[in-house]
Amino acid sequence: MPEHTTSPSAPSSPTRRHHHIGGEQVEPASGAWFESHNPATRATLYLAARGDATDVDRAVRAARTAFEDPRWRDLSQTRRGHLLRRLGDLVAENADELAHTESLDNGKLLREMRGQLASLPEYYWYYAGLADKIQGDVIPTSDRTVLNYTMREPLGVVGAITPWNSPLTLTTSKLAPALCAGNTMVIKPSEHTSASVLRLAELVEEAGFPPGTVNVVTGFGAEAGQALVDHPDLAKISFTGSTGTGSRIAANVAARFLGSTLELGGKSPNIVFGDADVDNAAMGVVAGIFAAAGQTCIAGSRVFAHRSVYDELLEKVAARARTIKIGDPLDAATELGPLAFGDQRDKVAGYVDLGRSEGARVLTGGRASDGGGLGGYFYEPTVLVDVDNDMQVVREEIFGPVAAVMPFDHEDEVVALANDTEYGLAAGVWTRDLGRAHRMANRLDAGTIWVNTYRAMSPMSPRQGFKNSGVGVEHGQETIKEYTRLKSVWINT
Ligand code: NAD
């Protein structure tokens, strides 16, 4: 028996989840609420507050007050680190509840969520350790009577806007370094997944951060999201989401000289050379595209296989794809959950139809599924062949369980194909040749390169999207620069 199962029946009166502002649960100023659904069953899970400019203004004011509050502003950096460590402990203690909450909200497998939650506290612990290592330098001067030194200061109120595919992890990538550097924050989670981030905000206060340090306004992008980006008292926007939305935000904040970190879309190549361990590579290709039903920015959606192993790899990938168990995300035996909402499932189906019309052949998959009777937004793991790098289905981000597999003959050729994309988030390489691994790492135009692995990630390792995949760095020590400003002080002694 599975440990948890999803009940197809909806609760009779859904819970209301309020904004989290200044340490309090706050009703939406407009009095409007919207439904959040379980994508596996379409059942209503809860009602979220529909935030607008008034709610956002209230949250930014709370964050500004907290930023200037001596309890936060004058807290020693070491004690800031203590709070982050405690927050990491609380995330660990509440991991199962958080995993369950997010799995219900976005349909991600509970098993996958538990894996994510097992490493999530490390992000807080890592930045806990960095908090009292943020420091300036003493700069040499030509005159010994003059002292010149630098200080790294927090920015102020940071606005964070996040998508639905991994709300806790993607919020943490912003929250942990922002708090580490002494900022305060207003978070606008995706309208599809408000619950886990609201719970995280409660844990922030339980950890001892003063009320108002972290605020959450729920709602839609065009309302709450836009109001947050437009707010005059923001010091920075940190956004993760689609390249289209990111581009609009970038144009808006550039005109106001506001700092921004943008983590955007991808169409990552996963390249299998003739000398690769094909069994391992096939597993890497499957995990690269079908994890989280393909709803990851780093999905290895363009697979290039050397012609000498093309048939063998394809056979292994398709065989595995056909046996992937689709169903209840809470059931430990399930391997593929639903897409996070109906429009996303329709978008995936539309892309596969477009691929067919462009001449692609569906080797396996290519149909919607009801998830074994659950009735949610499922789509079969799909492998497209007879495709080329110019087709729309190969160039655009689908954000679903759809791999396009193409043969190649030469290293130079595959480098050119892999780099022929507007994106530059990540790339995978499968080879036993160490020299080739280094060459590929040098030549691939992507911020993260994996060799004989895929998806490896750590709070210590900086990551950056190249080209239209982003601006700025997340994770690692580099990120601290994104959440601080540098002041130069001259003293004539
Ligand atoms: P999206 O751009 O539609 O929405 C992301 C967030 O922006 C949501 O909270 C949304 O409400 C908000 N938003 C929408 N319009 C807005 C506006 N005008 N002003 C302010 N906020 C607005 O993206 P999505 O569909 O939620 O997420 C999927 C995308 O995210 C994919 O493209 C994926 O590749 C990308 N992503 C990137 C990374 C990364 O680290 N590079 C990680 C995960 C997801």
C-alpha cells in the first residue's frame, strides 16, 4: 500500500490562505480570492488571497520597516547566521509536511519532493556559514595618511517572483542569500502554487527573524507581480520564470536603474558520444527530460546521439519511457505525475501536434493521459524523432515530458547544433574520453555543464544562465554580490 494516496474528492469548504505580511495573516484588500487545484485530480485544494497593488504596497512597507528595525539592522552578522541555521533546521524538521504540501499543489512526485527537501536545509546552513564572512577590503592608497576601505551593505527590500515548478527550492535560492546579506523580502509566488511558500514564511518567523523580514503576497502575475515590479521602494527584483516575462521585467527595471537577477528558460542539449556508456547515458537522458514531468528549466529536451549509438540509445530511452508509471504523485510507485495545470498540459499537447505537422515522428507517447483514472492533467512521456534543430518544437521551450532526439556525426557539428539556440542554461555530455569532456566544457555555450551526470546541483556551486536564460548568479559565494552594494570610504587621518 502506498504511504499516501490522493483522494479525488474535493473538500467541501476550502481553506483560505491569506497573505503573510508583517508577521500576520492578512486578508486581500480587494476581498477577492482564487482557487488553487490539485493537478492530479482537479480537486480544489484551497483559496488563495488575490493580491493587488494595495496588498503589495502594504507588504513592501512592512519589509521596509523591518529593514530599518534595529532588531534586524543592528543584528550582528554572526547572529544573522544563527537565524539562518535555525531556519534550515526548521525546514528539515518540517520537510515531510512541506514536501506533501508542494506535491499536492504542483503535482510533483512526493518521492522527488522528499529528495529535494532532504537537501533544501543545506542552502540555509550554507548561507548561515557565510553571513559573518561578508566583508570589505582595505584598499592601498598612494598617501599613507589616507585610509580607503570598502563595505558590503545590504540593498534594502528585495522583491522575489517565482514560478510553480519548484516553489520552495527556487524561493530558497533567493531568500537564503538575501537574508544572509541583511535584506528583507517580499515574495510573490506563482498563482498556481502559493501554499508551500506561505508555510515557509511562517517558519522564517518561528526561526526568530523579526516580523516583516519576509512577506508573501499571493496572486496573479499581471496584478500582484506587476505591482511588485513597479513598486518605487524596491531595491532589487530577483525573478525566476519564463524568458518572455523576464524580458518585460528587465525592460521595466532597467529604466529605473534597479538591480535584477533573472533566472529564465532553457532548451538544454544532452549529448551522447559514441564512446559513452550507453546504458548510463540512456538513464541520464530519461532523468534529464522526464523528471518532474519535464517541468524543469534545465530539462535536457534536445538529445543529440552520435550515429554509431543512435539506434541503441533510442531503443533504450523509448523502452524506458514506455514503462514509466504514470499516476498519483503521492504514491511511491509512481514515476511521472501530472503537468501543474490544465493550460500547461494543453501547451504540451499543442507542441507535440505542432511537431507532427512539422514532420516529426512520435516514437512513443504523444497523448494525454488520465493518470490511471485520477482525471488530472497528465501527458505521456514522449520521444520525437525525425526532427531537426530548425523545427519550432526543437527550438522553443515546451516545459513538459517531450524529448527530441537527433543523430550527429562529428564533434564540431554537435557543438554547433547544441549552441544554435537562444538559450544557454545547461548542457549534458556523455563520454568516456576525458579530453573530449574538457573540450566540450570549453565549447558549450551554457552556464552549467554536466559530464556523465545530469541535474547535479549544490548551494555551494554558482549557476548562471547564459544568453536568454538569465542575468546574474544564484548559489555559491558569488550570489552575495547580487544582494549587497559596495561602498568606498576615504578617511584623511
Ligand atoms: P512565468 O514567467 O509565467 O511566471 C513566473 C512568475 O512571474 C509567476 O509568479 C507569475 O505570476 C509572475 N508574472 C507573470 N507575469 C508577470 C508580470 N507581468 N510581472 C511580474 N510578475 C509576473 O513562468 P512560469 O510559467 O511560472 O514558469 C516556467 C518558466 O520558468 C519556464 O520558462 C522555466 O524554464 C522557468 N524556470 C527557470 C528556472 C531557472 O533557474 N533558470 C527555474 C525554474 C523555472
